[in-house]
Amino acid sequence: MGTMFLAKKWLGGLLMPLPLLLMLALIGLFLLARQHKRSGTSCLLLSLCALMLLSTRPVANALITPLESRYPPHEVGTAPIQDIIVLGAAQVADPRLPLLSQLGNAALARISEGVRLAHAYPDARLIVTGYAGGEGRTSAELYAEVAVALGIGPRRLLLLPEPKDTAEEAAAVAPLIAGRRALLVSSASHLPRAMALFAAEGAHPLAAPVDHQAKESAAALPLYTYLPRARYLERSERAWHEYLGLLWRRWASI
């Protein structure tokens, strides 16, 4: 695994809201211990308030909605689709668990949509990607097993188990779909960055977003749903991760 890839993963992890704000809180405690009461208190209050806000539904939805609304859901039509690409996501290849339990929520949503579209377009090839990430099996292998279990013929599958991130996935897939009409399946918040990376490789698949997080109910929600919760912090972190990825891509292209 390349040094640059590992460095990017470490840096990206440290720049997530939770570790970033915890580091800010530790700086605040250090300043208080050194008798810098105003600076220390400011750091602690800032970290606490930011953590609380990022853990609320309105703030999390406000962060992720601009990403998720970029591409509308794909509507199955009569135009032929030749390829359906499902991008990799986190998995835990624990053979003691049922197959679907070995996939993370994002991975499960992506391959489920990929299989649904494969049934809707029976002549399309299903391209599944994703590396092992330290696990015993790759995302691509688990995706393929799920697809076969859900009725997709093995001959329709093309596995790409080597790409480690979206940029590598785009580079690997782009030559395979040149001149072909393809769908790109990924989480709705991830698709803006994924589509840009595919475009940079000269590929222009159609977007097929799934795994939407910012869901709005037509009914009035009770007030307790606006309390800080871990799932809203996770939603904020997902959006934050994508914004960081977009910034990284812009910086790298300078």
C-alpha cells in the first residue's frame, strides 16, 4: 500500500470533525493548565458547541443536502444500458456472519441498487469494485457474491478488486466503458466527487445515486428528534469527508 495513500487516509481521518474537535478540546485543557483561562475556555466552548451542532439533524442535513441533491435518482427507461458500475465501500469480511451482514450500510445500499438495476437492464454488465482494506475479502468479491445470490448470472459480472479509492476506481473503469452507456451507482453524497473523477478520466457515466441520508418527512417531527445524536454526527462526518475530498482534488489539480 503506497505511502501517499496511507498519508492521505491518516490526514483525512484526523481532519474529521470528531478527532479535530477533540484535539481542540485537549488544546483548551492544556491552555487552562498553563493559566491561559480565556484562550483555554474559548477552545473548550468552541469544540463543545461545534460538536453539539454537528450532532443535530438540521445542521447534518444542511451539510449533506447540497451533495445529495446534485443528481436525481435514476429512473429506469427504455434506453439501453450496457454497464452498471457499483463503487466499493466499507466491509468486514467475517465468515461467521451472514453475507449481507458483512457489508457496511453504504455498501449494502450500493450493491442492492446495482442488482435492482441489473434486473431492470438484463443485458447490462455489472462491474463491481473495491479492495480488501485489510479484510480477508475485497468489496468486489462480496458484491459479486451478493449479486449472484440475488439472481445475477456470474457471466454478467466483472470484478475489479484492486482499486483502493475512488480515483483508482475511475482510472480502472474508464477504459472499460469507453463508448458504452453506463450507470454509476454510489452513495448520493459521494457521487459529485465520483462523477468528477470519472470525468477527469474521460468517462461520463450516468449517475445513479442511492443511500440518501437527508430524508424529510411531510409530517411535523417531534421536538426530541432535534436533540444531538450520534447518527447525525455520522451524517455530518460523511458530508465533511466529501467536502474534504473535493478540496483535495482541487488542490491536487493546481
